[in-house]
Amino acid sequence: MSHPTADTFTHLHLHTVNSLLDGAIRIGDLIAHVKAHGMHAVAMTDHGNMFGTIDFYLAAKAQGIKPIIGCEVYVAPGSRFVKAEARKIADGGNYHLVLLAKNKTGYKNLIKLVSRGYTEGFYSKPRIDYELLAENSEGLIGTTACLGGEVNRLLYDGERAKATELAGRLNEIFGQGNFFLEIQNHGLQEQLDVARGAVDLHQKLGIPLVLTNDAHFLRRQDQKAQEIMLRIQLGKKLNEPLQFGFNEEFYVKSPAEMKMLFPELPEAFHNTNLIADMCNLDLEMGHPLLPDFQTPNGKSLAAYLDELAEDGLRRRFAGVMVPDNYLTRLRYELDVIHKMGFDGYFLIVWDFINYAKQKGIPVGPGRGSAAGSLVAFSLGITNIDPLKYNLLFERFLNPQRKEMPDIDIDFCRDRREEVI
């Protein structure tokens, strides 16, 4: 990867098609566009999700562009657990905040924040709060986002003292040098007013500025297509007025175009490359990453799986001595599972199927190649005896193929969410 020049720029606030019906930038087109304009890195900060992360990462790497993984998260005006609109602000009563992963720790924290935004804070949008952010801020860079960011909203409303207090708090959460005040200029007076306030905060608190363009479409001429997407989202016809929309300036501008937006603040332009240099995330591909399964009494995953499978097989024979051919097959399958490192996988699947059965949530008997596993039958993952029907274990799991097992499971649709 060639080294950036002094005149290059890094887009750090950008929405792809994964910002559903809001962003209109296709990942492949983005990477080609960035490269064609001599930029060496680019961030993806979709609204509330990380759906496109791996596609974006691989596409950028393939073209020698540094991928910066981020997200523009929604922040609840109070606690994420309070499901009510506390005040009338954009996006159903939520503020915006841009988060960028510096490294693997930051990437894991970003995943955790986004996930818990859905599982704990969802109310119209997936929301986090500052308490959760403070617990998971290591390895992250934060920026104040657009006019929907709380610091920027306070500046626009003339609440300078509150804006100063919140900016200081966020600077403490991220750590000095990891928090930036975003300035934008899409020809909107509100943005210029907020930028003046951000400069004041920068001078008062020493928090650095950063220039962004909040890109929602790739080229200027794509604005009309993006507006149609927005109308679909809002249920508006072409001839109906939009309360909120984007003018033609919200595109992925060239470094030269970006430099002209605030020529009097060159540090805000150059800080985009400073942030790009700080973000160095390397993701390992091709290796299964399974959650840690917590075994009782510190037992190893292999020992606990052996114990559950052997107990389960004895229960299947209801007090009758287990035939030798079943014991031999069970031992063979367990040895293969241990060698391939899939003990945790079987325990995780056993755990949630067992949960469903304990709660009276109907579970299917099993289908597909997993029906050939005696371990799956012993654990209650399937209800089909593979030896009775001469089913092959190797169709399901073969030491010659380094592939993840695939167990097809059917849950009753009425209570499926409880299992999830």
C-alpha cells in the first residue's frame, strides 16, 4: 500500500446500501471510486449495523485500500432500557455517534455495542447509551457525527455549557486523542454554525477537529436515486414534500473538493489521515470463530461432550445395555469431533435445543446430513438413530474436509424468538 501524500484525504463518515433505504453506495463501486481519486483508506459507517463489514473489508484489501470498520450508532437520550421518546429529535428520539475500530479490541467492542443496541436498546432503532459505551470504548475512536449528534445538536441549540460538558465526558470515555469533533459543510447554514461551535470547543478543551462529508451516495448525480430510496423508506410519493432529505453535496468527494470546504482549518482535513493511520485492523479469514462454551466445574470441552454423549446414549437405550457397535461408533465420532475442534459447536447446539425442550418449545427431529451422527442423536439434537438406517457420519463431518458442521434445526415459529 503506497504511503498517503499530504494532499490526500480519508472519508470517515459514509453510508453504503447496508444503511437500508438511506445509503445508496455499493461497496465495489466505492472502492473503485476511492482508488481512482488517489485515496488510500476509507471507512464504512452504516446506520446502527455492521451488515457489510466482511464484504467491505475484503473488497478494500483486494484493491490495496485500507478498510476502516465503523458504525454510526444511535444513542438513546437517556438509558437504552427506557423505551420512550424523551424529547423530539431526529430518528425517533435518538442521537448519532460515529465509532471507528482502531484494532481487534475495538472491533470486538464495536460488535458488542451494535449487538446490544439490538438486544437491549431496540426502540424503533437499535440504541446504545453512554453507560454501555463507557464499558466498551477500548480500541475505538469516536466522532460527533452529523447534526444528529448530541454535541452538535446542543451547539446548534445554543446550549454551549451542556455541549462542553458532554464533549468533555466523551473525551474521557474514549481517551485523549481518540475523540474528534466532526465538522461538515454541505452548504447548510446549520452546519456552519455548528462548525464554529466545534472550533470553540476545540480551543477550549483541546479536542481535535475532523472533516467529514456524511456520504450517502457515490456521485453528485446519484442524489435523485438516493432520494427515491428515502421516499420508499418514509412512504412518500415523488410529489410529496420531504421533511428531511439530502441535497446534492452528500457524495464521496475528491480530496481536492474536501480541502475547499474549510480551507481555514487544514488540521481538520489532515486529521482524517491521522485517524486512518491509527486504525489498523487485521481480520483472520477462513478460521471458524465459535463462542466460548462455559463448562461446569472447569471440565474441558472434550470431557464434557464425552460425558453428555455417553449419558445420552444410555438414556436412549432406557436401561438396556448399549450394544458394542453403538459404543464403537460413538467413540469414533467423538474422536473425529475432538480432532477437528468442534466440541464447542456441539455443546452450543445441544445447549439451545435442550433449552427449547425444557421450555416446551417444539423442536424438529432433525434433517439433512446431521441425521448421520450418533453424537447428535445421543445429545438429543436429532431424534433419528443413524445405525438403524445405516446413515453415514462422514456425510456430515469428514476429517478430510475442513468445513464447519451444518445442523439443520426447526423450531416452532410461534416461540422461535425465545430460543434466539
